[in-house]
Amino acid sequence: MTLHHAHPWDVTPKEAVQIQRELAPLVREEPLDFDAVRTVAGLDVSVRGDRVRAAIVVLDVRDDLRVVDQAIWEGPVAFPYVPGLLSFREVPAILPALEQLQAPPDVYMLDAQGRAHPRRFGLACHLGVLLNAPALGVAKTILVGRHEPLDEDKGAAAPLVHKGETVGLALRTRARVKPVYVSVGHRMELRDAGRLALRLAVKYKLPQPTHLAHRLSYKGEL
């Protein structure tokens, strides 16, 4: 696994903010070639006390969302909890889990923010830039921004706006259920991220890749 724009992880919160500011301009928004997407990896990280567990579940989107690979890595928490600096707490656990995969997935979907972040560089952006791969965030809560009320139907959506800029999408993946918040991580446009999240939300509020990764992260098994 080759990392692009690698940097130290043993840094202070102030140094972490500066790293985010330096890397944020590297995020690219470009059309996603859906015809080239076969596998999507869901990623989730859980923390219990001073231990962290990163979980990855890879699904084949052309074969009824069949699970084709999975990985877990556990170790010590390497960074304190600081709002807006989640990537410095979680990426050091995600990277060794990724090393266990048989092959790199085509898209990375994280239970986290991408552009919908104070510095436009959430966890999905950070990982996407490091891997130079398509990535998106599908979060359960808002970190920054507001949106207009949504219709109750599945697929209802509204721009998530922060300081006059559209940074994400509020998306209802199930009728009459609270929306998720989709944002670009890297190498896709917001409409592509929303389309992919909705397409993969087949049973639950969360899309199937991150739903299964969340279960693997907290239970240790699917």
C-alpha cells in the first residue's frame, strides 16, 4: 500500500490542524466512473477506554453486495479525542487494517465526515488523499452546516451548507427515518457520493458497507 503526502501522526492538536490546512487543497472533486466501481469498502472505528478497533468490510456491488473481504486491527489509542481531528485518532488504526486486505477496493466509504468539516478536511478526505483513491463520508450527525427540511420519502435530499458553501448533502435513505449526511472525501463529486450512498442503503439507515463495518467494529464479527 502506497501512501501519498505521508506525515507524522505523533503530533499536537495544533500541529494536526496545520496538517489539515496544508492537505485540504489536495482534495479533488471529479466525476466518479460508476462502471469502474466493483468493490466498496466500509470503514468504522470504535474506541473503548484506551483501545481502538478499526474494521473494514468490502462488498462486491455487482454481486448482490456480497462480502468479499474483511479486516480488523486493534491497538492503543494514539491521539486524544478532539472535535475536528478524528482522523488523527482513527487513521493510524485504519492503515494497518487496510494492509490485511487481499486487494485495494475501488471506493472507500467511511462513517465520518469528508468536506463537511470546519477545515473541509474530515476523515474521509484525509484517507482519500493519503491513498489517492475515491472516498466519501456518510455520517450519522452534522459536524458543520445546516439544511432545509426534507420530505419524508426515501431519496429526499437537501444541500448541507456551511458559511455559504455547500459542503455535503442531507439524505434520507429510508422513508420517515432521520437522514444521513454525505460529503465528498476525494476523487468524486457530491452528486456521485449521494447516489452511491443511496444505492447501497438497501436495508438500514446506513449504507450496507458502513453498517457492516460498524457491526464488525463493535462486535468483532459480522
